[in-house]
Amino acid sequence: QKEVEQDPGPLSVPEGAIVSLNCTYSNSAFQYFMWYRQYSRKGPELLMYTYSSGNKEDGRFTAQVDKSSKYISLFIRDSQPSDSATYLCAMTRYGGSQGNLIFGKGTKLSVKP
Amino acid sequence: KAGVTQTPRYLIKTRGQQVTLSCSPISGHRSVSWYQQTPGQGLQFLFEYFSETQRNKGNFPGRFSGRQFSNSRSEMNVSTLELGDSALYLCASSLGADRGLQEKLFFGSGTQLSVL
């Protein structure tokens, strides 16, 4: 079993829809959870960062972490064609050091006008 | 402020050759990490350098190596290339100063390596 599982999609939704992206993980020691967005032929960019359990909201984006279920989610409200990208979840046990980020394989999202 | 710069953007090599990729971090960033991205395995951590020292290493064979210079620029080298080394190699930089909190990683656009 991989440490982090993420449905690769592709996921296609109409403009304005609410999008739900999810990851499950097996290592209960993970404490830091991130969502990255990657456009085609670009590097990933950090969207959301959450420490431990709970919710975090930033504009149209909401990240949720449920450590008891080992499940994290990213919600995108009022989705736009510009949101079309691959979304990667990432997590780690440790703060600071970059070397312990474990990534999901990414979900490809397409938002149709 | 300039972002993370990786060169070259694309590279084609043949099996058995070696390759060197370059990364210039954001000004003021002292930590540079390298990742390999493939469709099959996703993003996998290679190694991290901080102040010219390797601080962390992923689970890759010794053919993969790196170094960091005093100006924080970094290079990674892959020797005796194999077909399976074809991938997007991403470099990411961060301040690297605070080990107590997860820092924001800034990624470059990557070097697409094709091994024939």
C-alpha cells in the first residue's frame, strides 16, 4: 500500500461547480498537509497548508484534514476554467525540512466553460 | 523577484551517458531540493541541500548525486543513464532557516529529461 493515495481522475466539471479532491494516507505520524496545483509544463505551486486536523479557508479554496480517518480534502467553490490543472496532495511528519514531503500522484481537473 | 530557474528546459540523452542539471533558487533562499516526477511514480524526493551540505536524501541509487554552491545554486548529476530515468526533474527552494515549521516550497518549471 502506498503511503499516500490519490485518485488520478481525470475529473471534468462545468464552470461554477464545486470540486472535491481527496487523498488518503496510511502513516498516522503525518502532521503537515499541503495541496499543490500544477499547470501543464510548470512546477507545482503551493495552494494550501494545514497543520494537524481541521479546516482552512482561503478564498474559493477550503482544505480539510481528518486525521482520525487519515483523509484530506480540497474543495474549490465556483470553479473557473483557470482552475484546470493537476492537484497534488503532499504530507510530512516533520516541520521545516523539505526532504520528507510525500506526494500523491495528482488529480487532473478540467473545468469546462 | 525572480523565481526558481532551471536549465536546460529540455534534454535528450542516450543510455549510459551522464547529465548535469542546474538550479538557481530564489534570491535569499538557502535550501534547494530536487524531485523526480514521472507519470507512474508521481513526485519523488531526491535530496535536499542547505548551506552547501546535503541535509536529506531520498531513496534513489547512488547514480543520482547533487551539490550546492556557496551562492546556493545547485546542480544534480545522473551518471550511467537508464531508460527509466526519463522524467521531469524539479528543483524547489525555500528559506531553509526554520526547521520547526513546514516552509513554503517554490518550484521551478523543471527539466524534462528523455533517455533514448
